[in-house]
Amino acid sequence: MDITNFVVSARNQALLYGDYNTYHKQLVKKLHNCRKRLNIITRSRAKFSKKDAVTAENVSENREYLHLQLLTAERAWAHAMRFKAVHSTDTKNITGRTRSHIISRLDKGARDAEYLVQILSDGTTSGASDTDILEARAYASLLRGANQFEKQSWEPCLRSYATARIIYNALSTSMKGDIFKDLLSETIDPSIRYAAYQSKVPRTLAIPTIARRAFPTSDSSLVEQINKLAPDLLNKSGSDAQKGQVGAPNAPQTITWRSREVKIEDAAIALALASAETATARLAEKLASSDVILPKEMSAAYDDVLIASQDAADATKHAIDELKEEGVSQNDPRIQSLQITRTAVTYQMISWRIGRNRVLSGEHDGALLDSAPTTTRKSKKDASSRKPKIEPPGRKISRLKDKVVLYDSTIQSIDSIKELPGVAADEGLQAQLDATAKYFHALKSLSIARSHSLTNQSLNALALTKHAFDECQQSVAFFSKHGASSESSPQNIEIRQNDIQFLHKLLKGELQRCRAIVEIDNLRQKAANTTSSNVRAPLVQRLFEYPAEGVDLENLVDYPPKVEPIPVKPLFFDVAWNYINYPGKAPAAAPESEQKPTEPAQPQKRGWRSPQTVSLCLFAWSLVCFSIVALALGVGFGIGYTRYKAKTIYAPAPFNYSSYYDIPETLDSVPIDKLINKTELELDTGFIVSQEAKIREYVFNITQAYAAPDGFQKPMVLVNGQSPGPLIEANIGDTIRVHVNNQMASASTTIHWHGINQRGSTWMDGVAGVTQCGIPAGWNFTYEFRVADQRGTFWWHAHTMVQYSDGAYGAIVIHDPDEMVPKTDDEKLVFVSDVYHTYGSVILKSYLNPTSKWAPTESGVEPLADNILLNGQNTYNCTISSTTYPPSPDQPPPPRPCTGGQLSTTTIRARQTVRLRLINASSFFSYWFSVDNHTLSIVELDGVEVAPLAARGVYLNLGQRASVVLAADQRPGRYYMRASIPQTCFLPYAPYTSAGLEGAGYGVKGVLAYETDADEGGEGGGGGGGNVGEGEVIGRAGNTTNPYGVDNNGLRGDVWEGCDDMPFDMPAPMRRQPAVNVSAANTHYFEYAFRQAQDVNRIFINKTAYAPLPNNATLWKATEQQFTADKANSYNSWDFGLNQQVLLVPDADQGAQIVINSQDAMEHPWHLHGHTFQVVGWGKGPFGQTSSATTWNLENPMRRDTVTVPPFNHVVLRFAADNPGIWALHCHVAWHIEGGMFISLAERPSDLNELVGKMDPDTRRQSQSFCGMDGGGG
């Protein structure tokens, strides 16, 4: 009969796209159809008559009667849940008539379900099996438990849910599927835990134990059926019962942290700790085995401990959260004990993670150069007798890089321990952690030093080795006083005495070796600097000479030895010399011989050869061979000589910089003080926040000019001569009017207002090829739109080719007197962006080719920036040449002016709070933003106010914004603001290294300077009524890498650096909005993957790469399109062409759902125009693969306009279809946009046609006139 599946599958299907109201409507419809099939429906206009009750005979004859009873019970339950959901936001909870109605509906559902049990219990008549009866019994207990839960009858509630749990547990032993597990984890177990709490049941009892104790054992028939399926389930001495008690043999009752012992407050924590102890014992046993263990096996052994430790940490956090939800104060002893427990178990988890890294590093934590983990299975005897294999330098450097990644992960893990509750106040532990970190810093520096040594950079190797030795000495000094860990235990965070002593001795020897090599290199350099007349062969080659001038001890031998050819005279020339009379050759003297008497000549015998005959034959052959060789050499020399004579050598043409970078020949140069508008970045504009609507008018003059944001002069696209461009400030309800004058020589442009929904003005969205054609060079266009129901931080940027990469971007700040964020004393703008020293359109042309300037052997490789900017500024090492767009060897460009640049400085007042409005305006990179010594409170994400989140930093992907509140409560001075690139998010996919980024340390720093009153004796000097601290920057960096998304790193390895947004259910919007209901017509699914098309690699969306319409915009063509099902064509291309996808959103009274499914190994920031969407679902793998793959958040989902989709994951977005228009949906990586990672949405086309018909005729005429005039976006 499959009762459980019938109920659960219907619930899941309905709640996947809707809510309880939707489910209730579906049940009413299903019930009506079921009655029609059974012919028991009340006819239209007929008098209602009560139908006979369902009997066992009915169920036996027709299973529809079973469904009729189930649908009736389920309808009552859904009705109650609908009322409960509607009133869940009431401030005074659910009271009075509403609660009575909910209880009444649940009681009806429970009675209908219990009647079904009564019917099925007569198995001979109904035909129901024991399993069917048990399923019906569990379902009835589930509904009855929900009824008693609302009545707050806790003991009966506990009994009902315990009955359901035991039955479902028993059924899961004999039936496949995860339905029973889902019911337990999502509904039954939380209800049991809460009912047990209300019944004063100790928290130290696990849920299985509570359920076993509350189960009605007096029901002998039910007990008998349970024992048939699972004999040990109800047995008090069974394993499940034992595991459910903290007093079980392997479950600890207390935990000790730094000599303080606390009682374990939750059974789940105790069970997880017991599992961790078991896994630790298995790990120790495995590592002590006699065989050599493969790295994967060692990693797997540690993984079991890590998983159990993580479970303990999660259980502790869950217990703390439950107590907080119950209103328990922070000062409560239970909370205090749990906080100590949380610190202890988290410390253990991180300790084992570090131990895993140490095992993977090799013997002595990878201190030996050749200490690679064994990769083949051999016994220890075989391994010791095996000859070492000589590795090439490249392989060694690769292994050193892997070690550095492990050391970085370990150091970051140690830093995360310092942020645990109670650690900061423990000076002894802080000192131990510092010493441990120095030990791993020494190992990291040693590995980097060896890589420099292998590439013949001996001076760098010496400096790094000396640094490693100094760090190790400080670590040795600590551990020599405080001891080290046991030698027999598995490796963890504790440092063993022999390892640190070994490293210290090794570094001492390495330091001497590096010094010797540097000394030898200095002697070589000294010898090389001598004049050529003094250059002599090494002493070993001059041993036959008497050293009259003394022995040159600085030139003993050539090292390393060179392979040189040995001069050998061919045999042929000996023969030729003996038999050919060359000009000038003296005739050979005849050898003197004793004179003999002459004898008469004897006649020769026929058939015998004389000696003269043999010599002539040899001579003839020699002459023939010589002639052939001479002829060949003569022809060769002749041809070469002829070609040499015919060749004319010309001087290279002078380098044309403007032609090379595709820019006008005469450009102005903008100094840095004019390029940066300090007043706007400080938001010191005197803007008045009010509710009075006004028209805010701006003028944008777009030009090309030379500027040096980081000290290196490059061609840029500027707006009003500045970058970042002009600030737009407005109040909610204002109308913004921007006059754009395109003063560039030959390039068209458009401006997009990122995050502004353009409600009712889709033609003002500013996307070239979608909502308009580009504004041609020398022309102008006026953007005008109203800001309605939006507030917060936004930005504008050029949306034509990659012009914003060259500086065409700026901020939009929308004020609202009723904005739901904490009030602050001041506000500042902080832009983070990347900069390419070559003009953007030049890089784009190379990127779109089959091969690029930076990757001549691969296609589709994104260019890496030359530097990172904070508020448009940074420093640059002028000796570094770009590796992204290196100059041609035959025609190097003239050197551009380079001054080295300067850091951006943001001034704040001491003892005040400041709101930092952060904007990522980059072309390719995401960042982790932090401020040394300061904790940030995140209060806004993409224009959506969120409940404050305290953090050491915030992650910003391309196009994303965040507002953070910072309290200036530290010692007055200067602190670094840092924006660091998560390197593992990008570098694994780049076959080359950006020399500029490497020199910048893959990040940018700015200065946050405290300004104090002069009478307070503030540090430094300044002006404007206070002193801005100058001189050295103080403070200490916190976590500078993104901790979110580590689980999605995949092939990047076990690194403590993620590439994702914060968990989607972590931020809670202050303006609550439940997930919108969606219709099937408004639901779309697409996937993207990296594919090869002929010689080009691109990321394709549904096997399609976007290209804009020639001489037209999608908006204008959409008004001529018939959006009917038969016109969709392949991949929703309609009549737009196969290189476009336009997803139709036709339903006005329903929401839309877009599922983005990643088949790529890199994360991508997806931006939707026209809407602030809800992130309602997410999960690993393709969407819809399994019922449990997607995590849903439908109550108050996070809202954004730009979301990071992790690799090989899916994200589900929803939004209300209330804004007719053509809206772009694309990856915000600038290179991916131009590569075709782009689709469009046609929202309510019929309403769009009506909207365009009401558009200002002059504006429409001008916008459409630009089509066909486009001069390119360079």
C-alpha cells in the first residue's frame, strides 16, 4: 500500500515549489478527483448528504478508499500548517481562536488517521500486511503527536512521537530508501528533543534512548510486530540503548580543557567524542603497523577522526543554539559549560587537521628535501633497501609547493584557534600557539628557500633560510622550557621534541651551506667583472704551465662542469695530406737507405699486382671522396654566400605606442591627485537625507587619458577625468538623471546601474546589445530612472566590452531615513578593483583568439591582472615587467613613466563608529576584506539590510557590495585595511604567473588612520582640526583568507581557503520576505560547462555561447517577437539567432524560479539585472538528482543581485515577476561576459510591449538610431 511514500512524496512535491497553502489547495483538488473516481461526490446543486464511512471491505475492493482516507487526514494537517505559517511572524506567538482552530484541524487529521489504522487492523478483510498496518500506525502517531504538541501536552506528545520513531526505525531495517530517515531528522527528532526538554528529561540522554523509554511497551501486539522486524530495537541492553546513554563504556561524561573539567551537557556531544576516541585508537593502531602506509590511507585514517571531531563541534554548537532559542542567558552555567566544551572539541578538531597535514608533509614534517610520502606499497625492509630515485628539479619544486600549501593551511588553522572563546585570555596557550606557528613558519620558509636554491637564486635562499633559522630558534627556546608531546601518540598540533631538535640542527647546517654557496657566487661574480684580458682558463687546464705570477685560487675549476667536444682530426684529412700535393706543401724528403748493387729488371708476371698499383687505387678513391666533399662544401658556401649577398638589412621601425595599444595618439595625462576624488570617497559631500523626492542630475564626460593609479602609467577610460568615477547620491524615491557625453575618439559606450532594478524603465538598464545599442563616439544620451523601494550601496560601470576594467566605474549610494541598519557617526566608500597595465580592448582581442599573449599554447585562459587597487590606488615595483601582456622582443615599447604609486588612506575619528561601504569593481578577482585589529559587523549585502553579523572579514565576489560597521575603539594610530585574493580560486587554472600580482603578494593594503583631537595628544600630524597618525602602521593581521566554501575546493586540495559566499542561510534579511510561489511556466533550468569549439575554449550555457545582435538590441527585436511555445526553437533562441538564449517569464501573478547548475571546476559570480532575487535552494551536484541534494530556505531567504555559484554545485533563485522587461543574467567576470557566458530573460512580453509603447518617443528614437552606428567598444 506504500502509505508513507504516498504522503511524503506528495508533501515534498508540493512544498518544493510552494508553501502549505499550495499543498492544501492540491489536496482539495486531489480529494475531489478521488471522490469522483469512487462516484461518491455531491453533484452540482444537489443537497449534501453525509457519506458512509470507509470500511475494510472498501479498502480491499479498491485502494482508492485508502487514498481517500489518507487525503482527508492530510488535508486537515495541511490546513493547520497553513494557519500556523501565516501567523508564525506574530509578535505574541499564536494565541486564542487561531490556536484553537489549529488544534481542531490537527485533531481531525489524527482521528482520520487512527480510523485508518482501525480499518487496516482487520488484515484478513482489508488485505493489509503487517508493514501496511505499522506504516498507518506510525502516520497516526505522527499526526497525534503534532496535535499534542500544539496543546502542549508534553508527555503524551513524547509518547506519540516515540511510537512513530520506533516504528519508522524498525521499518527502515527491512525497506530501502531515505524516506524514513528524512522523517526522523526533519520532523520527529526535533519534536522529541523539545518535548523531552519541556518534560524535564535530562539533555544527557540521546534521542534513541528517550524514544525507547517513552515507547508504550504495554501494547503487546505492537511490541511483537516491532521485535519481528528489529529484535534489538527495544532491548534495554541493545547497542542502540547503550549508545544513547552518556554512561555507556565508551562515552565520556566530562571533558577537560586547560585543567578545567566540565560536565558534558548533551548526549550527542558525548557520542561524537566517543566516536572520535574510537577513531583515534584506530589511527594509532594503523600508524603503528609494520607496513609502509600510503598517503591516501594515512589521510583516510585521519579523516575518520576529523569527521567525528567535526560532529562533536557541530553537536556543541547545536546545543548552544537550542539553549539560546529557549531564552537561556549567557551567564547560565549550562551555556558556560557548553562554551568551554565547544572550545575544547574545536581545538581537538583543528589539532587533528594539523596532524593530517603533518603526516602528508613527510618525515620530520617535511624538513628533508627528499622526504616525499611513499606512493607504492612496500614493506619497510624493501623500502629501506630500495635505491633512491633521482628527481628532476621541476619535480622537486612541485613537491615543495605542495608542502608550502600544507604549511599555510596549518598556520591558518593555528590562527583560527586563537579566535576561539577563552583562548585570547590564556597567555600560556597563546605562547604555545605562537611557538608552534613559528615552527611551521620555519618549515615554510625552508621549503621556499629550497625552491629558490633549485632555481639558482642563492641570495634569496640564504635570506629565507636565515629567517627560518631565527623562527626555529624562538620555537626551540619555548619548547625546551615547556617540554613537548609524547613520541608514541599520532601526530597532531603538539610538536615532538625530536622533530624540533632535528629541524634546528638541519637549519644550522643549511644556513652554513647557503652562506658558502653565496660566497662562491660572489667570487664568480667578482671574476666575471674583471676585464677580458685577465680572463684565463681554470687552473686545472693550466697545470703544464709554471705559475710564475702565483696560483689563482679563485679559478680552480669550471663548476658546474660543462660538456665540451674533444677536437679530433678526421682520418680522411690524414689520407689526403699524404697523397695530395697542396700549394706551399714542402716535398717529403726520401729516407736514407743503404745502397745496394743494382740488378737487372725482372719481367713482371701476368696476374700479379705491383705495389704501385695499390697506391694509385687508394689515391684515386681518396681523390673521388675529396672531390665530393669539396663540391658539397662549395655548393653550400656558395648558396649561403649568395643568400647573404642578396639580403638587405633594414633598421627596425620606430615603436608606435598608440597603434600598439589601439588608442588615440594624443592623450592627456591625469595626475593622481586629480584622478582620485578624496571628498567623494570619504562621503564628505554634505548630502541631506530626507523623504522628499527630488531630481538628482549629473553629467558624465567619458574620455580616454593616461593615468597611473598604482604609479605605472597606462591608458584609461575616465569619467569626468577621475577613477573611481563621480559619486551618485540620492534618497529613496528620487529620480536620477545622468547626461552621458561620449568624448572618446572611436569607441562606443553604455552605462549600467548595477543593482538598480529599473522598475518600469528597462531601456535605461544600459547593457549594450540588450537594452540599447552603444552610444557612438561624439554622441550623447540621457539616462533617467526612479529609485523605488531600494536603499543601500550600489555602483555603476560601463557595460560595453571591458571598459570598466580601464577605470569607468563609480558608486551609487541610496539613502533612506528608515534604513534598518545601525546608526553610525560616519560613512566611507571602499572600492576594491584590479588593474591591467595594458589597455583592456587589446587584452580582450588576445583573449578571444585561439591563443593569447600570456598563454601561447592554450585557449580560453583568463588574463591575470598586473596589480590590485584599493580606492583606485596602490604601489607597484617599477622593476617588474608584465607577464600578462609582455612586449614583443623585436619591438619593445618605450618605458612608461612609473613612480611607484602610493597607498590609499581613509581617515576615521577615534571612539566613533563608521560604516564602510565596500564594492568589488574587479574584472576577474574576488577578495577577502579585513582590517587589522578590528572586528567588522556586516549589516548590508547588495542593498539588503541583514541582521548584524560579527566577523573578522567579509568576502566580496565580482559586482557584490557589503556594508560593515567598524568601531574605532583601538589605540589611535594607522592600521592596514587588506583585500586579499583567495589564490586557490584562480591560480590552479592559470598556466602562468602574474609577476605584478606575485610582487604585490596577491593583495592590496590601504591605511585606516585614526584622527584624534589635538588636545588628546594624538600621534602624527595632519590638519583639519585633528591629527592623523603618521609613520609606521601598527596592528596585526587577522584571518586574511576566505573561510567559506572550503568543502567545495575539490581538486584544490585540503586548504583552509574557500571561494564561496558565506552560507546562504547565515545572513537574515531585516525586511522579512517568504519565498515567492512560482509557476511551471516561469521555471527554468540551465547548466554551464567549459567546452571546446574548434580551436577556442569557452564556457557554454546549455551548449550555447552568447553573441550580441548585429546592429540591434534584444529589447527592440523582442517587441516584434511572438513569444509562443512553437516559436521557442533550440535552447530558447526564438528568432534572435542560435547564439542567444532568451528565457520566457510570462506569468504575472506568480514568481519565477531559475536553477543555475555548474558543471565547471571554478566558481562564478552570477548577476541578474532588473531584480533582487531570493536564494532559496543550494546543494552539491546537479539539481534534482536526489531528494536530499538541495537545501531549501523558504521562510526568509537571503536576497541579493549577485551570487557565487560554487563549482559542481547548483543554486536555486526566485523573484517576483513584477517588472516587465528584457533582463540580462550573466557571469560578472568581464572576460566571461565577452566570451558568451550570458543569457537574457523576457519578462511578461505582452506587458513589455505596452510599456515600450508608452516610452518617451524622442528617447526611443534616439536609442534606436544608435543601432548601426556602433564604432566598437574599445
